Amino acid sequence: MNMRSLMFVTLIWVGMVAPVLGFQTAAVFPVSRVEHVDLRNHLLTFKTQDGQLRMLRVADSLAMRREWLSKGDLVSIEVDLDDQIVNIVKVDRRAEPDRQMSRRR
């Protein structure tokens, strides 16, 4: 095999394998309330919409600092197959009453 063919095959292989190496979301908690933030141990304790209290490790510790999470914040959380939080996004507090009104109807 010449060098050009080898590079072509390598690029195709990397293109097929690279997307698989990313995380796979196992669960999404769309609206959860932060109960405790442990920056030292990279743990986040939160209460889900159905009232379950969960404590999970944050895969990227910068996500906790980037969002400046504190008790009572509403967040959307994505968890991977290893039960690690891979994405945290703050939810707009003004949108919460709209959701509650739509549930009552």
C-alpha cells in the first residue's frame, strides 16, 4: 500500500471512530433544583421534578464554576452512562410559572 492510500484509509477510520469516542447521554433531567454544590469533590446534589434527591459527580469540574451554581438554582442536567454529569444549563426562572400553568390545564 502506498503512502497516499494509507493516509486515505486512516482519515476514513478516524472519521468513523471519533464520533463514537464522545459521551452518550443516558438521562436528562430537564428541570431540577440545585440542593448543594461541592466544588472540592466535584459533586452536585439536586432534586428532580418528581422529588428524587440525587448526588452525582460532574465530569468537567469547570462546568460547575462556569455556571456559578448555588442552592435553589433551576438547571437542566445531562448524565452519561457512567452516572457523571456531562452538561449543566441554568433554566430561566421566569419560564417556571409558565410550565406550572400548562400542567394545570
